[in-house]
Amino acid sequence: MEELHEAQAAASIVVLFKALILLGIWASLVVFGVKTAKKKNRSPHWMWLGIHPVGALVAFILVMCLDPLKLCPQCAQPAPSGARFCPYCTFNLAPAEPAAPPSA
């Protein structure tokens, strides 16, 4: 009888340890997903899908695959990185053309 209780206790500890590892992986996916989204000027609200462990993995992969956005210097709204004009205020986002040297 004593051996049965020890075996059940050992099995419970192993199950608890595995659950803690999975919980740590799940939480780290959400945390790193939020950090990555902020670094790319994307909304960190994608990681609300992380309420479910599979959703956390999907949202993390999605955020990693998205192109970063740049912020408009005039209205501070996000614009696609290849945009020439801000979609909100039509500010010219293209880099200024270098002036040609005057010909003599």
C-alpha cells in the first residue's frame, strides 16, 4: 500500500513538472510575441489569441512573419514599410532625393 502511494506521488510530480514546462513555453510565446509586435510597430493585441496555447503559437508565427511598419513623422500613424505616402495624412514618406550638384 505504501509503495502505491509513493508511485502515485512520483507520477503526480512528473505530471506537474510537465505542466509547468508547457505553461512556461506558452507564456514565453505570448511575451516574445508582444515584444516582437511592438518592435515591428504592430499592434500587440494579436497576442490576445494567446489565451489558447495553440492560438499563442499561431499568433507568434504570424507576428514573426509580418513586415515591420514605419511611423509617419507628421501624424504618427503606422504605414507599410514600402509606402511612399502616408495613408492617413498623405505625407510624403519617400526619402528626399539628393540634390544634383550644379553643373558649371
